[in-house]
Amino acid sequence: MKKQVGISGVKRVAWVVALTLALLLPAVAYALSVGEAKQKGLVAETGRGYLRAQKGTPEVKRLVNQTNAARKQKYREIAKRLKVGLDVVERDFGKKLGGR
């Protein structure tokens, strides 16, 4: 015999969903883009084509880590395709992105 979910079970599920959304939506709504972070002086480009945090907030650190990981993966793909070292690609993009 199947156990039916009563009203209290439905309310509990709705509450969990609402709480989850309440916790997740502000993070999405306030998530910084790289451009916004640069404009606000929170991050800067390095001479090797990566971001450097200028302010140490968790959100900025997360943005820097995610962006740098994605960039490194792309730089590796480019280096492999061009048959050059990763450092060559990093320096080239560092110059293009305005790093010092």
C-alpha cells in the first residue's frame, strides 16, 4: 500500500523549495561579470592573461578562480593547436587584455 503525502508533506516540500530559491537567487542576481568587476576596480588583468583580485571578497575570489580556470583551459587548447608553449599563449593574451 502506498503512503500518500499529506498536506504537511506538501507544505514541507514547498518550504524547502522556497528556502532553496531564496538562498540561491540572491547569488545569481548579484553575481558579478568580469567587466563589472573591472569597472569597479575589484579585479585587474595580469601580464599572463589572468585576473587578479584587487579586493578580497568571497564573490570576487570565486569570479577570479572560475575565470582563470576557464581561461587556462582555453589557453591550453590554443597552445596545443598552435604547437607552442602555454606560456607563449598566456603572454600574448596578457598583452591583448591589457595586463601589466
